Amino acid sequence: MSNLQIALELLCVGMVTVFIILCMVVLIGNLVVHFVNRFVPAEAPKVKVPRKRTSEISRKRIAAIVSAVNTVTGGKGHVVKIERR
């Protein structure tokens, strides 16, 4: 046997082995996914409770906003309108 023939045999055996192992990984993964989907119950979706929004902003918050704007702008900025988002 020549060295080239031994190298080709090893190449073929290695490639077939890798192919078989990858096929087993895919099949086992699919089986696990199907098993989990069938026998494990899904979580119930969480229901969001809407928060109550008040249209008024407290005087303390307005004072804090105005003070922050004055501090940041050095007294040159003025608060014209405050909106809730």
C-alpha cells in the first residue's frame, strides 16, 4: 500500500464518521424539540395591566424641571411647555 492510498482511506473514514455523527446530532435535536413541544406545557402569556395616567404634573416636579433647566442652561433657558409621554 502506498502512502497516498492510506491517506485517502483515512480521509474517507473520517468524513463518513463526521457525517454520521452530525446526522445523529440533528436527529437527536429534532427528537428533543418534538418531545418538549408535545409534553411540556407552554407558559401562559402575561397580561399587562394598563397604568393610570394623570394629566396633571405635580408642582414639585414642575419646580424640579424648571430648576434643572436653569442650572443646565445657566439661566438662559426657559420652560415653555411640559408634556407627558
